[in-house]
Amino acid sequence: MSELGEPWQWDDATWRGHVGQVRAGRSLKPASWPGGAKVAVALSFDSDHETLALRDGDVLPGKLSQGEYGARVGVPRILALLGRHRAPASFFVPAVSALLHDGEVKSYVDGGHEVALHGWIHERNTALAAADERELTLRAADTLERLAGTRPVGIRTPSWDFSAATLGIIRELGLRYDSSLMADDEPYEILAGGEPTGVVELPVEWIRDDAPYFTMDRFTSSRPYTAPRDVLTIWRDEFDAAYAEGGLFQLTMHPHVIGHRSRLVVLAELLDHISGHAGVWFGTHAQVVDHVLAEARPR
């Protein structure tokens, strides 16, 4: 129980204050996508690699090798698949992952993809003091800028863990967008205390993330209960609905998860399905943000 009592004892100002701290503002869904496309497809990959184990202090070889698979096998397969479809994507990279795997960030840039922030070591922001979260985020931005040659313009918080300090750090860094929140299917402007921030949200959702379907941990109840082909059905339905609505289809994946053979087949078939439609525009998250902001600007 907090010092303000149980939630059912809060006064209106208290619960309204919590809800209004970070909120969805105006929709930024454009009337059309570049080139008159009917749907925008924003593919993203969180290149977590070994940082999931390192963050938790798990430094034994077994768990670290599971993350190493993402860099060693998953990333090359993903880049080859994206290249065949000429589909630019966004790679959200913890700085420690970038430092561990020499040349990986450059391979993203050389492939025409975006490199964006994903924390320092996949830390849990809500477990950190605000000063520590800020220091790690700024240090990560400096690292990615040095390795990619350009400063990141967007962020996805590790594990989509958005603390009370996160939005202020995003604004201090001058980032154009976040991709960690879930208030819509379409892009929207983030409000802080009811006031527009100018920061664009490209919303995520667990149903459009590979990890909930495929994560395996032998010491907990986390098991891959969903067959890869069933996930293909879900994602295909998500795309079809976005296409019918003229909206955004955003997908979150991880090289150490989707990069396995039976799962990459699913992504390959999904991209074949998407590419079989007329009026599809593939854009990085940054490109999507540039377009929706240009469309929202008064003419």
C-alpha cells in the first residue's frame, strides 16, 4: 500500500494524475503513405543478443550462447531476407550488443537500415534511479552515434519498460520518436501532463512481437506454446487489417528469436504475402515518423 492508501482510496486528482502523466494525443495517421501507398510496413528488430543474460548477471556460457546465436546466425539471415525484399528496417541496439559485435552496426547502415536506441545493457528502466537511466541512455546514444556515423533519432526502451523519467530523457535528447507504448495501432503524438510534446509514438503490441510466442527458459514456466505457423496466421491477419484500414503495420522481432530456421520461414512467408499486395510501402521507423510529421504540418 502506498502512502496515499490503496488505489480504491485515491481521490480523483491522484488517479487522474497517474493516468495523465504520459498519454496519447492527436492521431498522426496520414491520409496516404509515400507514393500513394495504401499501407506502411515498419519492420523492427531488437538486437539484444547477450545483453539479456548480462543484465541479470547471468555470465555462464549457456545463456550467453543463446544470445550469441542472434548475432552470429540470426542477423546475417535477416539482412539477407530484407535485402531480397528491398525492405528497410529499424534495428534497436543495446550499446553493449553493438560493442560486443564489431561491424554489426555498420552492416545495418550499409544495408540501408536504421540504427536506434535500446538502452545500454537492456536495463530495466523502472528499477533504476532517474539519474542512472539518463546517464545510461546518453552513453548509449553516444556509442551508437560513433559506430553508426549518425546520431539515433528514436528509441525503444528495453522490454518496453517506460519509467516516470523516460519521456523527459527522450525530450532532453531531442529524439523524434519512441516505440515502446501501446495506446493505438497508428502513430500518435505523446502528451506529457496533457501538453503536446512533439514526440511521435510508433506503438508496439505483444501480439506483434516474436518473443511472447517463442521464448524458452528451462528454469521457469516460459515455454514456446505457439507453433510458428500459427504466429504467421496472427501476423498475416494483423497486416491484412492494416492494409484494409490504410494504416501502419508495425512488427517487433529479435534476431536470437526469429532467426531460427523454422521461424525465419514464417517471416519469409509473411514478407511474400505482404509483397504480393499492391500499394505497400516499407519504411524504417524514422522514415515513417518523417512522413507522418510532414503530413501533419499545416499547409
